Amino acid sequence: MSTLLEVAPLLTRFDPVIGTLGDAPLVKRHLTDLRGCFRDADAFERVLAKGNPLVYSVAAVEPAAGDGDLHYGLGIVHPGMVGDEYFLTRGHLHTWREAAELYIRLSGEGVMLLEDEATGESRMLPLLPNTLVYVPGHTAHRTINTGDVPLVYLGVYPAAAGHDYGALAGRNFRYVVVQHNGQPCLQKREQIHD
Ligand code: ZN
């Protein structure tokens, strides 16, 4: 008979530089994996012509679990730009749309882009020292590094949440976060800044 204490590891060590989290597999996303995510396709090809940089990594602890359990992941988004757009994660909705998530910044500087799936209402929220971001259900979310060093964060979500990347694959987020006068700025995707 298994006991409650065997359901999930009670103590997990993480490495905020390498990005490992316990024994969880380290998933790496390079620039080629993010084709179509950035607004400026020409800038994307120009960056890619110089190499295929690692953009982000995620390690998630997701054991088979019951309804009340939690899953969690350690993410690292590396610094970099594609045109005026910062390096970012692909972003997702949760398969179980009601599932919320808590993002806790560990180091670096960045923002989260949130988008209400039904209304398209979007928000840019800072991941700065002594802040955390609550992502409600039914909200697409993407993490963006706006600084010069890796952005490291923990995400904690219901074990039943699941990840739905497909819903955004066709249309992408309605807004982009671009650098304008040295600051992150939220713009509609179609709007080209000169
Ligand atoms: Zn999530």
C-alpha cells in the first residue's frame, strides 16, 4: 500500500543556472522551435542566420497525481531580441481551462503576457523582485525576458491543468511585448513600430 508521502517528492532541489528541477527532464527550446511566434519574420531569419540560440528551458515535476495535487516547473528564459521583440516562451492555455497558475520570479527581469481567451483582453505584468503573478483560468500566458541576464521563475499549477499549445499555434497572441525607448511596451500584433 502506498502512503501519502510517496505520491510526490517532498523535497526537490533545483539549479537556477542550469535549469534542472529534481530528476525532471529538461526541455530546451531553441529559436527554430519558435518559428511563427515573433511578429517580425525577417528579423527572425536574420537572427537565425547567425546561429540557433537557446531561448528557454523548462523542467517540470508532473507525477501521476490526484485532483488536489500540484505540479510545478522551473523555467529559464535567456536574454535576447528578435527585432524589437524580446526572447519569449511559446505560451499556452491549460487543457483544463479553469486551472490557474502562480508564477514566482527567482531572478532576472521580465514580464508575463496574459490574454483572456474569450475577450482577448491582454495584460503585461512585471516579474520583478518581490512580485508574483497569478494567472487565472481561461488565460493564455507567455513569459518574456526584458533584461540582460536569464529570467528564472517557478510556475505552480493544478496537477490536472495540462498544457494546450495548439489553441495558440494558429493565431498567436493578439499583443506583442516590444522594446520602446528602452522599456517593455505592449502593442497590438499588427501595429508596426518605426
Ligand atoms: Zn501554464
